[in-house]
Amino acid sequence: MSAEETTGPEEQLRHKHRREKKALQAEVQALKKSVPKGDRKKEKAAKSKIAEMEQSLSLRHAQELQMICSGNSDETDLSSQLSSVSVNNNGLAEDTKKLPGLSKAQKKRDKKAAKAREYSKLCEAAEMEYSKSARYQEEQAINAILSSMHLKVKQVKSDGDCLYSAVHDQLPDDDRLTVFELRVHTSEHIHRNKMDFIPFLTNQNGDQFTDDEFDKYCSEIQQQGVWGGQLELRALTHVLHTPIHIVQANTPTVILGEEYDTKPIILSYHRHELGLGEHYNSVTALNDADASNAFP
């Protein structure tokens, strides 16, 4: 005869509750460990799920104890209720009478469906948060400007070469300089035209570059992964004899190289796209029908 058979109904119930609480603790720990470190969205969702699970179990335990203490259930009824309770794959109690003939395959499908619903909720919450972000607002503004020009953003890899890669993307096939060649030509042009550029270059103290600092700056332009900005774009207009337009949110489009009467290169400039800093993308025709008329 088992220990549970020799004890009273209330003690049997409390013993079952202890098993279920222990099983819940194990599931809570597994859920916590599944959250990637630093992922606040998933951490918040996990805490909400844990609170829901703990509240649900506590409420059921309280209801079961109240039923015993109020005398609304005799020993025979309780034994019948306890015998109908099994332990599921997560170690939590479930009422087998409510799920007659439930196959393992069906349980697996139900578990998968529950995970899908939970993931969907997380995605919806993340989407709502993203729609309020500065990055989303910036994207919407840039897309609206480009759409009026029959253009759309064409993503460029964020590897520190984005400015040169975006320019490279729009060069004619018969004159397509590599990203490294664009860097070299930009560096050489700035170095040759020192007095046109050095007034705009200052060091950490706010002082204009010394000759050595300027030489070092020009040398670093040729290195892969060194970011470029408006000065480098200005130099590229002269290297390519082509105007460059920079579309950005909530600010007039910057036009460089107006002295050149050729089809411009058009870039989009994003302040909030990357956590590490600014980013440039190329642009392309909105659709095939607009391809021939997309660029001014």
C-alpha cells in the first residue's frame, strides 16, 4: 500500500500540490534559461508568462484546498478527482478526464501550436514597439521621399564600406570602379586638394588638423571599414565628375557636385538604422516600369 493511500484526502492533495510546484519551478528555470542574455523583449515576455503560470497554479491549488476544507467533497470524491490527474511532459498536472483518448501525436501538435501562439504574441509586441522607434519613423520618411521619385531603398551591407559600396552600386557597368579603387581615388583627390578640405577637419581638441594629422586622415581613407562622410562624397563627385544627392529624413536633400551636368548618384542616409552609427544605402527603381525614368 502506498504512502498516499494511508493518508487523508487533505494530505494527499497537499502532496500533489508540492509535486506540481516543484514541476513548475523546473519549467520556470527552463524558460528563464531560454531567454538570450540582454534581449529585453523576450525577457519581458518570459516574466509575463511565468507570472501567468504561477498565478494559475496558485489559484487552482487554493480552489482545491477550499473544496476539501469546506467539506464539499468526501474521500471517495477526492480519490476520484486525484486519480483523474496525471502529469504532463512539463511535469504539470492535467485532467485526463477532460482529454479522453488524447494521442501523443495530438499532444505534440497542441504543444507546437501553443508555442506558435506565444511566438506570435512576442512578434506582435516587438512590432508595436518598433513602430514607435526613431528608426521606423526615419524609414517611413525616407521611403515617402523616394517613392515620390519612383525609387526605393536598396540595402547595402553595414561593414564600414557602406558609402563607397552604395556609390559603387550605381556606377555604369563599363566604368564600375571597385570599392577599394573608389577609396584610393577619394584619398588621393583630398590629399591633392588639401586647402579645399583641411578647413573642415578638426581633431579631438577642436583644432584644425596639423599636416601630419591630415596625411594620416588621407591614408586611413584607403583602409577597408573606415567610415566616410560628406567630405568623402564631395571628393567622389570630382573623381567621378558626377553629382551625388543624399536623401534623408526631415531634412532637405543634400546635393553635391552641382557643377556636373550628368545623371546623379542618389543615396539614402540613415541616422538611426544601426546601433553603431550612421549608414548609407543605395537606391533603385520602385519597379521595372519605372526603371527608365526613376533617376532624374
